[in-house]
Amino acid sequence: MIPTPEHNERMAKMTFASVYPHYVTKVEKKERTKDELHQVINWLTGFDDDKIQSLVNEGVTFEEFFAQAKLHPNAEMITGTICGYKIQEIDNPLTKQVRYLDKLVDELAKGKKMEKIMRDT
């Protein structure tokens, strides 16, 4: 499935703060921690705990969120399907970045080891 322009626009305008609590709930339900979630977000974006909280408090959109991020060089190693979309087939850079984050959260919730999630090579 390829995201439509409307889907890409919705992703760009969605706030990180609206999704973040769902990330926390998802990982905690599976006996992972908020600290581990932050470790994964830090790996992908370079944001520390204070910055993550600041972005939540500011209500930034995903467009603003990823504009401030310094994506990890190994982020392109994140592949697979999330929400029905094959990450490697998404051509919109922002939508791909949001799906990278979704995939990492999903892997964390599924119990993957941190070294695998963070694509340590």
C-alpha cells in the first residue's frame, strides 16, 4: 500500500503529543519502560529526555518534530511493514520518518532486544 498525498498531509499535521501517550501505553502494556521508549526515540532523533518532554509540551506536529531531529545514519536500515505500509516503499520522507518511529515502538513492544531495535552494526 502506498500512502496518498492526503495521508502524508495528515501525518505531517498530526501532533507528536497526541501520539506519544499511545507509544508509552503500548510499550508499558508489554512490560517495557518509558525509559526504553525514550532510548529508542533518542537513537532515531537525537532528542534527550528533556527535549522529548519539551516537544510534547509544545504540541509540535510531526513535521516540526522531524524538522528538529537529527536522524540516525542507520535509520534507513528500518524496514518491514507497519500499519499496512512497507516502510521501504514510502517515498514521502516525513511519512517514512514517522513510520520509522512507529516501527521502532512496535519492535520495542514486541520484546525485541535494544541492540536489534537500534540497528547496531
